[in-house]
Amino acid sequence: MLKVLKSGFFTTVQDKGRFNFRDKGVPVSGVMDAISFHKINVLLENNDNDAVLEITMTGPTVEFEEDTYISLGGAELSATLNNERIANYKVYKIKKGDVLSYGKLEKGLRAYLGIKGGFKTESKLGSKSFYTPITALSCIKKKTEIPYDACAQFSPKLEEIQVDSFLDDTILEAHKGPEYGLLTDKHLGVLFFNDFSIAKENNRMAYQLEEVIAGHAISMLTSATLPGTVQLTPSGKLIILMKDGQTTGGYPRILQLSDKAITILAQKKFGDKVAFKLM
């Protein structure tokens, strides 16, 4: 078991997500930063869908109750193992009783903790990803115990990898959305020739942007949405749906972010700047 001594701001168990239930109103969920998730599982030679901890802004303090191996990725959160600083994208041997903790947020927003074999929490609708009311917990709490399989011996093919960091990237590549053709030249001029600031309203459901483009009076039926759908409200505000976002919406869907753009955006916090680029 992984014993949670301190929970951090918002820490969840996540895998790739929960698919084939959007017609029932169930969001995909899953990791916000799919790139870091993939690299961690590759280092640990896990299956590509083995569950990790997604750690937002401030990290937990956890104690390992069995031997294992871990790897960290994503945001840089000053992680320490038994009070010794450790790095992202490197495999570490863990002994029973070892304590992992996090300090100051240095870069990015969401960090990931992977473990050999993945975390063994209960699967609901084909996924271990936390999302209430599908799962009992919305995030881990103090004294939560997270199961994993002990691993005393493991010889990784790669002990560490050098990663071209995308944490400083600001360009969000996007495809045209279904209602893109309704945008005016004024809309387009603001959308593609200006930077936008991340608003305080940002979480796993959606990101709002501070700056607005021209408003509109477009009326449309509620239609299907996806993670990465960029919606334009009547007031001109932009809302970008993320992994826990709703499955339908009534605002024009003007853009659809690429998978990499979703990952880049997931590492942004209040006040950070982004810009759109049409693919």
C-alpha cells in the first residue's frame, strides 16, 4: 500500500480514461498530460494504461509500505525521497518505509507519480480514473491507502531519459471546429493574432481565458463536445473543455485542440499566456 500522510492540493488516480460511455453523459477523464504519463510508464516498462497519481500544484507526502520502483514526470514540484532531491524521468528503487514528498512548484502545474505495475485501485466502467459520481473519491485524502504490487527486483532497460520539456510551450495547435465557419473576420483577427491569459476558472473540467473576442448571437442546438473543444460564449469568452468536461454543449465549437495542445494547456496555471495556431 501507498499510505497518504499529506494529500496535497488535488491529487487523483488517473489512467488513459473512460471510453465508450460519452453517449451516457460520462466524461472521458484520464490524465491531463498524456505525454508525461506515457514516458513514465515506458521507463517503468508498464502497460501503457497503468494508473498513476496526478498531482496538481502542491504535492502529497506518501509512505511506501512495500518495496517497488517509481518514476516522476510532468511539472517540476521539488520532489524529495527521504529528504533527498530526486529528478523527473528517472527510475528510483523504493524500500519499505521510504517517504516521498513535494515542495515548491517550480514549473508547470501537474506532476505525475508512476509506480512499477501501476496503482491497483478499483476499476469503474473500464478505468481507474477518479471522477465522482463514477468513483467513490474525487481526490485522495489524508490517510488514504492506495494499493500497488510489491516489486523487489527490476532491471530497467532505461534508468532515465532526457526529455525535451514542453512546460514552456505556449502555442496551442488546433483544427477547425464544427462552427468555425460562423466566425467573422473580426473574430479571426483576435483569435489568431493575440495572446490569451489563463483565467482563475481552470480545472480538470475546463479552462477559461481572460481576454474575450467579439460576442455573437448564434443560436444552436446542444451538440457533442470532446476534451479540447474550444467554445465561444455569446459574450465572447472562450471556454476550453478538458478531460472531465461535459459531453455536450450549446455554445459554438470553433476549434478543437490537438492532443499535444491539451497536454500543453494542462500544464498552465492562472496568468500564464497561450496562443492559438490553426493546423
